Amino acid sequence: QVHLVESGGGVVQPGKSLRLSCTASGFTFSNYGMHWVRQAPGKGLEWVAVISYDGNYKYFAASVQGRFTISRDQSKNTVYLEMNSLRTDDTAFYYCVKQTATNRFFDYWGQGTLVTVSS
Amino acid sequence: QSALTQPRSVSGSPGQSVTISCTGTSSDVGTYDYVSWYQHHPGKAPKVMIYEINQRPSGVPDRFSGSKSGNTASLTISGLQAEDEADYYCCLYADTFPVRFGGGTKLTVL
């Protein structure tokens, strides 16, 4: 059974940093690309970033480009989202998402972790 | 690149059918069949209901179906049930990033 468990959310001041973690189980982690998707309060889903199965390519939404980085530790079955220079509009639930191997859609989502950027 | 366009809300009575549209352009939805649909109950993890326009993952009831015409993809839910009340998002995962979501549609079962 696939499980994705996010952690690391919390309250942080504007301009500060935060690192989210997502620990995966129930599948061969190193075979799949992983994404982060967020949902601001009262808003819709917004794709944030992707890291390929081998970590060799990474892409980011324009809204976080240059401020966020994504990485993965295959030995720990964990993907990270390092968020720097946080802004109030980064406040959101952040979901860790697994994509399928051969199809372009998301088959499993975590429960999400809340990041609140506020002074 | 803007979000795909969905109606903000739709509603229907139990047993009826509803259709949620997802409109893009000839360069995105009109070109690619990598449109998926996600059901999101507040406080829960989103769940894929349809992928590649009209493919249903195992375990998803056949009351859920997808289609595409021109630049618009659609999700149809037939035989509405109370538990179908949720937010629904279309998603396009094309050849280039970013992955794009629609603005979301709130389905109310009357």
C-alpha cells in the first residue's frame, strides 16, 4: 500500500526558510518522479515542482523559481522541498505527489502539510 | 501560461448527471490527451478519477467518465450520489512544464 507522509510545515516569518520532507513507502521510490503541489486557503491546486526518478532533472513553477529547490534521497525514500525567501502568498497546504511511471498523471497524494508565512 | 478554465460550481440532484468542463487552447488541451481529473474532499488527499481524457483507474466507479472535444475536456458524473460532493480539478501534464490545473469546480449534490 502506497503511503506518502509530509512533514516540516509550520509558521514562519516572511523572508525565512523552511524545508518540507515527504517519506514514501509501498513502492520502489527510485523508479518514480515526484512532485509538490500546493493549495492556498480558499484557492485551487497549484503545481510547484517536480524531480525526476533519478534526480537528474528538476522543474519549478514560475512563482517559486529561484526561491525553492527540490531534492531526493533514494536511501531514505524521501523527497524534500527547500523553501527560501518565503512570502505570505506561499501560505498553503503542500502535497507530496507521486506520478505514474508511464502515464502523465498523479496516482497517489499525501495528506499535505500546512505552511503559514506570517509576521 | 494561465490556468485551465472550469466553472466555479455545478450542482445536481441524486441520480442525475452533471458535466464539468475544462477549457484550454488549441496549444494545450486541444493538442494533448494528458488531461486528468481529481476529486478533492476538504481535508483529504486528492484522488485521481480519470486520466488521459477518458481512462478510469481501477476502483473508480464507472459513473465517472471523461471526454474531449476541441479545446475542452469534460468530466461527467452520472447517477449522482451524496459522496460525490467535492471539489474537482482538471489537470494537463503536457510535454513541457509547468503542469497546469484548472481553477476547480465545487460540485454540490442537492
